[in-house]
Amino acid sequence: MLFREGTNPYEGKKNELSDRWGSRASAGSCATSSAASEMAAVFTADALTLGLLAGGRGSRPVGIDKAWIERDGIAQVLRFARRFPGETGPVLVSANRSLERYAEAGLQVVTDRMAEGSGPLAGIDALAAACATPWLLTLPVDLFDVNDCLVRTLASCASEHGAVAGDEDGLQPLVALYHADALRAELPGVIAAGELSPRQLQQRLGLARVSLPGVRFGNLNTPHDLVAAGILPR
């Protein structure tokens, strides 16, 4: 969601949060110049795969698989799979358990190819290997939400090889847009060097860092987060 500094990102009524999200996103975080519009136009839905990262420490909060945490009756992974209608095309999910559940929901799953303990880079590697479009947008399923114009903003500000988002809490390396061919070409080198941080990968690729003033994605990492988001009772 979008929140001011110093506030709890989940306090208040859900409809109030939704209202604040829409007004803040439209007010400040979308690129509006003609040059930006031309850049964003390159990223048509059929050129952009949405890759959801759900395969890491996805059960951290009280033993719950974060991909299937429900808010307002909608699981996180389904919420994000439907988040950008008309802006993203194929959807891939990086996951290593509950594979039948994803299949039943009509989601295509890719499993890690790297050794256990490789962190989120393993998910990025799996998504890159399966991506059949020129561009890949990665999102972790444990975010509370993202701004409505995230795709347009990253697309309009991308370097040759992509862009990574930063919100009010700082750089968010798992919220990133990659040129898929460049990503696949760079991954073997970072893996061989033992550089398992997505930030190091993004530095090698020269991704543009895109700050989103007034935006805070929030997360669902701890029981406190789940209580604050209204998912668990107080």
C-alpha cells in the first residue's frame, strides 16, 4: 500500500487503505512525459511475463505458506497473478511445494534448479529459464500490495536491461523488471562466482533504480504483520 512515513502500513479500515492507494498512486508515482509514454509502449502485455516468487522461506509467519494467505478471500498468489490486467501476459510462479494446488488454480509453476539455500536468486533463475517473452517482471508474494502503475513506471524508466523498484523503505530488489535474454546471459556468471544476492546481479546488469515517492509496499513476514493486515485476529 501507499503510506506516509511513520505510520503502521496496515492500520485503518481496508476500504480507507484502498482509497489512499488509488489517490497516492495516481498523484505521484506514474511517469507522464511523452518520452516515458513511448518507452512504456514497448512493454506490451504479450512481451512481459509476470514471475511470482513463492518458493523461498514462504512459510515463515506461523507456519503458513505465504502464497496461499488470504486477504478478503483471495490468496496472495492469485491476487498478484491478476494484479495487472492488460499489462502483463503469461504468469509463472516460482515454488517448490503445493504444486498440485497451483495446478488446480491454473497457474504454471517452475521449481528451483539451484541448490537448496540459494535464496531468491534460485527463483529468479527458474523464472528466467522458463520465460518465453522478451521481458520478465518479478514480484514476491509476501508483499502487501504494489502501486497500480508499477509496470508503467518501471517500463518508462528502464535501462537497456531493466529496472528495480525502491519504495519508502528503500531498494526492493525482488520487485524488478529484466530483459530476459540479458538476465539469462548474466546468471551463470553470478552463480559461478557465488554472488547469490539479487542486488549484485542487478548491479552487473546495470538496472535502473526507480524510486517511488510516497509508496510503501509493506510485507507479510511475521505474525505481527498478519495481525496488522487483518489476516490474523488481534
